[in-house]
Amino acid sequence: MKKSPNIAFYTCCNSVSFSKVQLFLRSAKKQNIDVKVLGEGLEWSANSLRLPLILKELKDVKDDTIVLVTDAFDVLYVQNANSIYEKFIQGGYKILFAAEKWYSHQYEEYKDFYDSIKVPYDYKYLNAGTFMGYKKYVCEMIDNILSYPNFHENGSDQRLYGKYCFENPETVTLDYCCDIFWCTAGEWEILPELYDIHNGFVLNKLTGTYPAIIHIPYSKKYYNVLLRLAEDMGDVVSR
């Protein structure tokens, strides 16, 4: 019998009753993935509040566990845990974040660092909406970020993770080829032209890869794009 991959799946959200969250959780369930929701019932004022929530949850998790964290309102799981695990292990990663085409919600002083990295496609900037890594390294990262002098003044976890990546390139890698994560920032208007569905798998036609988790941010404006993808994947959604 094949051993289950050692991955713990999380998201942060103050209510699972939202239809967007229900669609996200349904996509995970279709892949036999059980996502633990952190922060239910909390007053939500900034994305940076997710960091102490995650750190507290991981306190008793074993160091060799792979931790995967995603947004809740604008993400779809399209492959199962075994596929995600195998891709992560083959990549030899410690921590892996999604890469996007836009440099947004970041400290401007680190842009030259990201621009200097030679990548095969235009996905070169860190996006914090989907990431994974060994618990040991994720906790070290969050501990470090929480010690930043201006942490409590910062509402963007993406900005904080981006700074940490700049400071620790030996630990943090970005998914430049969208092998596991595909963040579609900047591609909203043309996204249906950029993917095909092959036997239930989503092909990124730019990279030639089949990402396992797809993040379509800015759901206030582009949620219809995510709904179309969900429908193309065979989900029945309410518009």
C-alpha cells in the first residue's frame, strides 16, 4: 500500500460560509485533500495576521512535515497530494513560493534582486498566496519575519515574505515554471487563452507544465475568471 504523502494543508479565513471559500474547499475535497482552516471567527484587518496564526498551529507539527498554505477566496486545487508531494521532493526545495508576473505589494528596494534572477518565463516575483515548505524552515521564516522592527505596521504578508526571500535565497525558491503553483496575476483578461484541460489536468500553455494549485488573485474583480476555470474542470458553480 502506497504511503500517504507527509503534507499538512492550511488556509486562513475567518468564516467558511463564504461561497468563495466553499468552492475552494470543494476543489480540495475533489482531490482528497483535507484543508485545515485557521482563524475562524477572528476579526480580519490585515493579511500579515496570518503569520502568527500559522506559527501557533505548527508548534506541535513534526519538523519533517511539509506544510502547504494557500489563500481561501481565490484558489483551486487541481491535482492531488501525491502529485504535489512528488513535484516538491523532486525539486529538492526547502520553501517554495508561487511566482507571478507583477511586482506588487512588495518593498521597491528589492525589485532589482528579483529582476536580476535569470528565469525561463516571465514569472519571477514572489506571490504569497500559495507556498509550501518543511515545517522547520517555515517556522524559522515566520519567526524571523515576526522579529522585523516594522512587522506590526505592515499589513501585507507578501511584502514581508518578499523581504525574507531577498535575505535568504538559499532557503526560499520561487516556482518559476508554475510546476506546482500558478499565480495568474496580470493574466486575468487572457487567462482562458493560456490554459487547456487535458484529461482533467490544467496545462499552462506558456510553460508547458501542469500546475497543481491555481491562484487567481483580486477576486473582487476577477472572480468570474476563477469560476470559468472551475466550470471547465467540471465543477457546478453558482454565479
